Amino acid sequence: MDDLLAVDRRLVTALAARNPDAMALIDDDFTWIDARGARFDKSDALPTSPLGREDGLVPRIERYAGTTTVMADRERMFVLRVWAKRAQGWRLIVWHEVSQQNPPAGHASGRADWDNPCRTLPYTPKSPDESDCLASWQELERAVMSHDPDEWARHVADEFIVVGAARRHSKAERYAVIAEQRRTNTLSAPAPLVGARLDGFGDTMLMRCEHQPFHGKAAYVSRLFVKRDGVWLMAASFQTTRQDAPVKTI
């Protein structure tokens, strides 16, 4: 077992035992999104993991220079952990849960076209990397809106995974969905962005944000992008509805 896996195992075990030693492995900029869409930081009393000690589970691990993602699931409950490489070693910066056990969320007709986030953003990039990453993401979202799976695929890493309340899609599965939306001319403009925070770690960019569907409750989303051959590609997206949020219609 290598260093990162040993650290990840140590953290999961400590959290399951409510051992305060777990806090030493948590980054100061840490965010925990639980399965109901509640958000916690390092100063809060953290909830209990829905997967417990994760005994018997085989996590999916993606390694990058500045970050590593660990994903585990059981009985339609999914957990994403994003580890950041700091001077003092690996530190957990994101814990994001998605439950597919909840009743389906209400929804209404989508939109054929919408500026935010496809053309405009309520966020100002703080660096050239942020600007380039967001530009690539907007090209991806415009491809979703215009039903162009080939253009979408150019902005997505081969290891891509998206997990939400009603889906767990690989790159190929998401490609097929966009192609089907083109066939049926589905209204597929992405949900508007409410706010975001970006953090760069060399060849990866962590995006923590909130989206408001055209009808329904807001959702927290954690995304990871990786830069390859000068292009930012989306590698992971976990999306959790805020159960405590009001239902809104745009």
C-alpha cells in the first residue's frame, strides 16, 4: 500500500471511530458536502461517513501531480475524496457525498439556450490557469446545450465520471446521453452557476460551486479538471442537491 492509500485508509478509519486524530489529515480549506447537501468546513463538527470504515470496498483512484481522487460506493451511496499535496504531505480538501437513495427531485422544462454558464459567469478568474480552465468548461457546457457530443468529448478526460442523484456516467455513457438529446432535440441548457471557488494544484484545478436549476433546489458541485497537452479537461463531477434550499423557478 503506497503513502496516499495508507493516509486515506487512516483517515477513513479515524473518522469512523470519531477519532480526533483525523483532523490532522484535513486541509485548512477543507469542505465536506453530505448526502443531503449540507456543507461543513474544518471548524465544524463533522458528520459520520455513510460508508463507515469502507471495509470490503475497492476504491477507484485517479492520481495526478498535485491531487489524487478516491471514490468509493455502496448501495447507491457515493463518496468522493479529493486529496491535495501540501508541503507537509497529503491533506484532504474535499469530501463529497451523493445519494441515489432519495426520492427523485421535482423538475420542469429546461431551456434551449441560457448565457450562464455557457457565455457569462458570476465569477472573475484570479489567474491565467483559472481563466483557461473556465474557458474550456464553458466550451464543454455550450456543447451540451447545442447537443454536440464530439465537441463535448474534446473537453473531457478519458477517466471522466459524473455522479448525481439519478446518474453515474462514464465518458462514453455521458457522450451517448448528449447524442440522444440531439436526436430528440431535448432542452439541455446547463443549470446556471450561482457562485464558485477555484483552487489550482499544478496540473489540476479544483472547482467547488453551487448551481440553481431552472426549477428546483440549488445543488453543490465539486469538479476536478486536469491539464493535458495544454488543454483543461474535466475529470470528475459530483453533484448533490441542497435539501434545505428553497424550490426556485427561473
